[in-house]
Amino acid sequence: MPKNAMLIDVSRCIACRACQVSCKQWNRLPAVKSSFAGSYENPSGLSSATWRHVRFRETVEKGEVKWRFLSFGCMHCKDASCVFVCPVPGALTRRDDGTVYLDEQKCTGCKYCISACPFGVPHYDDAKGKVYKCNLCADRTANGLQTACAKTCPSEAIRFGDRDSLIKDAKAGGKKIYGENELGGLSVMYVLQESPSFYGLPDKPAMPVTTAFWKKVLKPLGYIGVSATVAAIILHYIAIGPKRYKGGE
Amino acid sequence: MPTIERHTTKERGVHAVHAISFIILLLTGIGLYDKSFFGITKLFGGVDLSRFIHHWIGVVFIISLFLMYFQWKGEAAVFDKDDKEWLRVFGGYLGKDVKAPPAGKFNAGQKMFFKMIFWAGILFGITGIIMWIPQILALPKIIVQLSYILHDMILIGLVMGVLAHVYLGTLANPGTISSLLTGQVDEQWARHHHEKWFKQVIKKGR
């Protein structure tokens, strides 16, 4: 099955934030009241009502201002930590088309995914008691449409399409891709101008060690420990038996 | 057969509330341990109700823990030479004819379990609150991640401990369970299992 993907060439981004707006419009997300924090960046980051957000990075190097933008949202990892830790069957799933889909109806708001995501994407909505994030416009892509943010991007910084051909195109242009192989391959990839950490992206994204220990080591240890206890009890009862006292039955 | 009172109604009540809240917490919480356990949440009317019950029974669990702590901490604080020896021979549980040294109202194993329960319960509560309202506490993500790990570690340790505790209180030691049901135990049982305590009770006069 061909994989849906987005390739975001940040050098083409003009920070118009149309992606932010179209995402809100298509997904019917309310505007969030924000306050000025010394940057054109607004709001300050992703939230349960903001699934796509343009990060602004402004620095001065050798007397010259460097202004960089990163349209950021869920990365739709192949080996998604959120899907791995989600305890609810069907609430967070990695679909065959490359979408990491969060089913609002099934989400119970346990927030495990929030602690597991290496990119800090899922956010909890206190009023609704559920977690929200970008679903790669699954309702659009299922009908042959591209994602709202890609559709609206006026400078073609965000391109939606078949993953393999997006990668091929970028490589033909001699560009280095962030996310081609990270975490098994992300469905949202970047062509960056600076190092990933400059934009606040992990250089080598991975499942947090704590999450891996919790679910890959501790969980099986729990089964072993409890089974061993039960086995020891049965063994004790058979081999040594109950302590009876004189005069007792 | 003559009996003596081992636990007062209040003592048994506190223990029962704590034990029942533990079982409710286990059943309402275990649904999130693994996807294959998720169906257990239906037992309490779905995951939302399970969570609600889990949170507030958690409060009951902690309150009853403190009540239990205060009612038994006196007896549990004693730790003498006999207790040391008791631990050395594992209370005589590892052989058919091993004699365990005389115990007070509680034996060394019960005292250790009591302390374990107390500290585990406190950590259960702290990590539980962190997981309950992380967005309000606004702690660093690593604290929340460590809380998940700690909460599960305590869970595993306590389930193992409680299984042993229940076994020792029922099948392994006939005559023990009545101390929780009626509060009365057979005198001979008391003499056998808690000799020093038995002598104290007799001395005080019934």
C-alpha cells in the first residue's frame, strides 16, 4: 500500500501560518487566546486545540539576523511510542497508509501517550478529558484529498503525496531528509536548513528510555513475579503444607 | 474450645476497608496495564467510571492505610532478638518441623509486611496524584514517566506480597482467618503462633 506522507521544506516556508489556520478550520478547532511573548510566533505551541503550529527561531549570527520557521505537528512515526503505550484497544493506531490515528471516541484520556511521545505532540484537553493531535487529515486523505495544511500552503513548503516519491524528489534535488528512517520512518519529514535541535527537534528521536523500561522490561517482569509467587504458594502447600497447631483441627 | 479476642471490631473494620479498597483499586486500575486487560474496565461500567472509582477509592485506601498504621504501629515497632531469629528461620515456613521462636501480637514477617504496606501505600498515593492531575501540577515530563514506573513497581511488589499475605492468613495457617471474621481466635492457635502475645493477654486476665 502506498504511504501518505508530507515533506516540509522549511527553506520554502514564509511563516504565513496558513497551515495553522487551515488545520483549525478543517478540524473545527477553536482559536486559543494568547499573549505577546516577544515573537511573531503565535500561539506559543501545540495544544489540544492547535494541531499544527509554526515555530519561529530567531537568532543573530555574525551580526546577521537568522529567521527560521518550522511548521510542526504530529510526525506520524512508524514505530510510534504513543501507539505502543496506549492501553485502549483501537484508540491510537498506526494505519496502513502511514497515519497515526487517534480515535477521539475511544481515547480515555489516560495521557500515557503524552509522556511517551519523543516530539511532545499529544495534548490533553481538560474540559473534554481526552487527548488530541493531528490525524493527518485522515477524513480528507481517505477521500483522495491532500491534507488541509499542504493544500493551503502557498509556497509549497508543505507537500503531501506518496512517501516514496516525495523522498525520491527531495533526493534528486540533493536534499537531506529528516525522518526518512527515524523511528522506522516518519510520515512527516523535513528538509531542514539547520540542525534538528536548532528547531527544537530531537537529533536522534527515540522512544524515551523510561517508556521503554516501563512497558518492555517492567511489564513482563510483573507477569513473571506474580506467576512465580503463585507457583511458590502452590509448591509450598504441596511440599511443606499448612502449619497445624496442637488442639486445632 | 476456648477463644480469645485477637482484633477488635475497629481493628478489623479498618483492615477490611483497606483490603477491599485494594481489591477495587486493582480491578479498576489493571485495565490500563495492558491492552489485553482493558475489558476488565467493563466490570465497573466502563473506563470513565473505573477511573473515577480508582481515584476516589485511592483516597479511601490512603486514609485507611493511616488508620491501620496508627492502630498497629505500636506492636509493629517492637523488634527484638526473637524477631531476628524468626526472620533467620523464615518463621519456620521452609520446613515441616522447623520451630519458629515465640512472637508477640505480630510476628517479624507481619511487621515487615506492615512497614512495606505503609511505605508502598504512601508512594502509591504520591505517584497516583501525579498521574491524576499532571496538567495541574505541571511537573517535568520525566517525573510523570517515573511515576508510571514507580506505580507499576509498587503494584507488582504489593500483588506479590498480598498473595503471600492472604495465603499465610488462610491455607497456610488454619485457624487464622477467624481473627478477621469474628476477631476471636482459638487459644491453642494463639499459644502456637503468638506465644508472647498470648501470655500477655492471659496475664492481663480475661
